[in-house]
Amino acid sequence: MKTLMSLVLRSSFNENFYLYSLLVLLLANFGCDPTPKPVKQYSLPIQEQYQETPEWCWVSVCQMVLQFNHVGTVNPAGDYQCGIVGWYFQNTACYSNCYLCRNNAAQSLDDILRVYSYYPATAKALNGGVGPSTITYNAYESSLGDDQIMAQIDAGSPIEAGINPDGYIVGPTAQHATLIIGYIKYDDGSLDVIVNDPFPYQLTPYPNPYFAAGGQTNGNGQYQINSNNFRGRLLWEQTVDAFTAVY
């Protein structure tokens, strides 16, 4: 009796295992893999730029936006970030030695917007009239939704995103400046954003906030992360978009 029961159980197990294996094979063949598949993706050709000092994330993001819009440098030695800082603090000793302002962070979003509005005219004058006279933009004290992100990138504009990677908001100005340069849309409706982050996390003891929020690196300071996690975990609170070069 025991032997007969064992045969019955073994036969039942083998049959169920066979049916399960067949089901898995059929689902795979009919494209029912549960892994989300990209249905649309686009990235702007913007080279990542690391910040040259611990406080110059805003300068680095300005550099990426300005160079993408064909704005030249004002620094005789070709140091783009140093040129921005020297120009911004031109009434101080930093005009002749930008690294005297190596610890100067942007105090408000207006500091960054001033660079986009007025720096291009100086650069144009110092580069033989080449380049735009100003960069126009839209600025918000909020993040963008997925459809807005895709619309901006599709229109050819990167998105400056002010985030708080420490996980808390301490004032009216975001802790850190980053630049969204692309996206990947999936068939389950989710969206990943492609972010140029100028901070060299790999060279510091600080934990990488993108990895903690489920993101991954694409190399050289560029990250791919779910848009909801970028908004919610990295606390995206300020936005500059619709960058347009005016000649």
C-alpha cells in the first residue's frame, strides 16, 4: 500500500511539474515576460561635468546647460567653471582667482537663473560675437510629472532638478543641483529618468543616494532611476526647464 501511494504521489508531482514547466515555456513564447519593456526612450547629447569643488554643483549644471546652448567660456585658460564663478563674483577677489570662492554655494534659485540670463552676453562679447545673448527658461518651486519630463526632453531642453539627496528639506533652496537629460518609458507605464549628477560620490565616503533609491549608474556621473523615486526619495523640489538660446 505504501509503495502504491508513493508511486501515485510521485506520478502526481511529475505531472504537475511538467504542466508548470510547459506553462512557463508557453508564457515566454507568447511574450508574457513580466519584466517591463522600453517602449520609448530619448536622451540629449549632454556630456556629464563633475563639479570642481564640493560646493560647485550649481556651477557644473550651469556649465552643462550653457555649453549645450553653445555659450563659450569667459576664462582665458579655458576653465569653464572657474569662468562662471569669476564672472558671478566679479566684484570680489574671486574675479582674478576663482578658487577663493571654492566654498561658495548658490544661496537661492535666483543665483542660478542670473547665470542663464546674463552670463551669455559677456561670453559672446569675449568670443568675437559667437553664441547667444541670453538663455530664457521657466522656473518652478516644484518637480515635474512624467508627461512634462518627456515633453521637455522631446522638445530638446534638459531639465535642471534641485534635489535633497540627504532625504530632508532644510530650507527654500534645494541642497543639490542635477540635470535630467533623458528618459526611458516602459510598457507598464513607469518612467526612468537619465540624470547627470556632478557630485563624485565614488570618491567620497558618502553613500550614493541613487543606489539607495533603486537607481543604477550609466558611468561617469550619469544615473538611471525611476521617476517616482527621484521625486520621492531624492526629494526633487525645484525645476528649471524650457531652456532656449536667444541670439
